[in-house]
Amino acid sequence: MTYEAIDFTIDDGIAFIHLNRPEAKNALDDVMRVEIAEVISRLRRGIDHKELDARALVISGRGGAFCGGGDVKGMATKKTSQMMHSRMTNVQDWFRDLLKLEMPVIAAVDGPAFGAGFSIALAADFIIATPKTSFCAAFSRMGLVPDTSIVFTLPRIVGLQRAKELIFSARVLGAEEAKAMGIVYDLVPEGEAVEAATELARKMKLASVAAVGLTKQLLHQTFESSQAAMAQAEALAQAVAIGTDYHADAVQRFVGKSPLLFTGFDMGNWRKPAQPK
């Protein structure tokens, strides 16, 4: 299947979504929204029915930008409140599915990630950025409220007061400061974000997809739940995980003294030495 505003491929168990409207800084227009929704749906179906061999996802942008946010030119067309509510509900549907996607999701950001682009990056489990990267919750510049779940994701990373500061001020946040705040997981040289994100995805893809998905669901619930509720959720999730083929295979390997499929890795020193160019 071919797409107009994105590139979607799967290579060796890793899915890639490349936002591909470089002439518009990969702004999120209606075509791109529909195509991202379709791809996320395909990935979810693939996990459930083993239709796609994807165990991790890397999201990036073509042409020097990650995503410039919403398509401002498209905003010039007058829309009723009912039309906008319907449109945003559709966006929130696929965005919720992206947040819940049962595989590691890594954003490779090598340029501006503004507005909804910032939101998409924050939906990833890890953000790999370069010194060229900048973030901005630019919604108030256009007289809009934050959307695409940034009011859910950002405070969980930086805290409520800092999230208010970033959203109210709509200031540009550089890569180094974003890393210091915990937004960026790691910084790599310019031009190497996708390569580094792919390397991280390759290390993570051997883990149990079921266990990763269940763990993500638990972590997303933890800020709204009591300890008792989380304990119950953990017990239910573990009951599912222990019944998977992956767990049974791991037990057999362990008992038989065979290598496990996934043995973990050092998250503090995960990159290979840079190869000479």
C-alpha cells in the first residue's frame, strides 16, 4: 500500500513511519492524519492477528523537520465548532491507539517538532534527538488550546508547573534543555537520529510484545490509580503474560540452559561506537 503524505515500511521486524511533506515541514494536514490513522490501525491489527512482522516502531520526519504542527493553511478554511469537534475526536482516536501501541515506539527527531509534532514525539516511549532539534507547544500562538494529548503526556514527563510554563509561553525548547527535562532520552549527532532510533528498536524488538504492551498500559494508568488498583491491574496483566507462548518458550530455554531471546541491555550505554564515515 502506498501513501501520499507518509512513508511506511517494515524492515527486519521494525516498522517505520516517515512523515513526508517536507515542503510544509511535515505539517499534519488531513491526508497525513488519515494515513497515520490507517497505519496505526494496521499495526494494531498486525499485533492481534500476526499479519505484520512488526515488533517496534520508529517515527521520523523527512526533509530536515520532524513535524511543524497542524496545517495552518488548512485552518484558513472556516469550520464550525461541530466540524472541529468531530475532526479532533477522530484525531484523538488514533492518537490514543498510538499511545497504547503494544510495541516500543521511538521518535527520531532531527529538526523542529512544533505543536502537534511535539505531541507526536511525546507519544513515543523514547525520543532520540539531535542538536538541531527544537520543540515548541505552539498552540497559544494561534489562539488554540493544546491538543493531541499533550496535556496528558507533557506533565507526566516534566511536572505540572513546567508543563504550564512551556504551554503558556509557547517558547522554543532546545535539544539540550529538553534532555535535561527528561523529554529527550538521548542526543546523537545531526543526521544520525533515525539510525540511532533503529538501533535502539533493534535491541528492544526481541522482548515479548505482549509484556511490553501490558506494561505500557499499566504505566499509563499509574498516575490516576491507587496502589490497590494498580496491584489488581498488575495481577490481571501478569495472568495474561504468563499464558503467552513467549513466556513458555523463555521458561523452556531457561530450564534447558539455552540462551534467552531477550537478555536485556545497558540503557545507559546502548549505542555502538560511531562508525567512521
